[in-house]
Amino acid sequence: MATLFDLAHEDDALPALHQAHAALTRGEVVVVPTDTVYGIAVSPKVPGAIDTVVGLKGRCKDMAPPILVATVDQVVPLVAEGALSDTVHALLQRYWPGALTVVLPVNESLPFDIGHTPGTIALRSPDDQSLLELLRIHGPLAVTSANRTGEPPCQSVFEAINTFGDEVAVYLGATHDSHTDHLPSSIVDASDLVTGGMGLRLIREGAISAAELRDAGYEVSAA
């Protein structure tokens, strides 16, 4: 049976995060608040967990969820050697934590499953303190928007409960302020930055606009 934790109550927040950590370690699904939309999370370290969340979404495994991290340090073992160039590091420092998902060359020797993402990995550090703390406790998580494929993302923890019910083990939400109208993150392929360029390929324009990226000095092109 699913459990709902109210992160609005500060005394309950840390025990809730530890319950979520335990569920993730068992390979179960957790709904989490983010700085964009509510997400469904699994631990990529657990065999089969990616298949679970992809199945919950109702989509193919070749549409793998991004990996959320607490810090740039958590990125290092996930990406190819040399992928964290000075220009990539500057991009992450500028926009993280925040609503920018960055696609980089993947470490092909990863000891766990991130889904079907040939040669790349999508990464983001969210600007939500509760989720960042969970990422510090558990480590990187595979997180995708809380909705079935073809439906809009859930804008509250209660919408998520109505959508997924007991298919999710733990729901984390702030019930006193449970509705969000945030845009999803923007997604950029930063492969050009790995080799010292300034080009970003915009895969999805969301909370951070192409104009904002150009104003920061990046050469933005459409995917």
C-alpha cells in the first residue's frame, strides 16, 4: 500500500526521505516534488528499476528517463572521461541546481542500467531542497515526469496518487502548497562543449529559453 509523506512539516521531512530511500533501494517507485513538475523516481542501481518506471509511463525503453544528481561531483563517474571539460563545468555551475537537463557522453562502463541511450546520458540537478537531500542520501536517481505517456504531467501530489495509486510505494509532497504550474526543464546536448566549443543543441525548450542561453554566450541550434 502506498504511503504519502507531507514535506511541509519540517519534523517529518527527514524520516520521509529515509523511507523513500529504503523504497528506492528495494527497487520501488517514489513520486517526488521537483523544481519543475512532479516526477516518478527509481534507483538505476537496482536491476529492472528502469524497466519499471518506463512501464509505468507506458512508453518504450529507448525513451530513457534523465538521471538527477545532487552535485557536479556525482556526475563524474557517470560520464565519459574528459566529458567534464571546463566549458561543460561552467555550464553546469551556471544553471545547476536548476531547470536545465544536459546531455553528455556516457561512461560506457557504468555498472548499472540507465535505459537505452546510445552513447549519451541526460543529467540534471534540481533546485528543490528536499529532492537534493534525497539525492545526497541515496545517490543519483532516474526521474521522469509523473504522468502516463500522452497525458499532461501531474501538477500536484494528489493528481499523482489518482494516476498511479499503489503502483508507487512512496509519495513525497507538500500538501499545503501541492499545486505547481512550473514548466518542464529545457534539454540541451552539450557535446560541442566537451571539445571546447560553445554550441548547444536544443532538444526541448522549457523553463530556460533559447534566448536566455544565447544571452549567456552559447550558440544554440535546434535539434
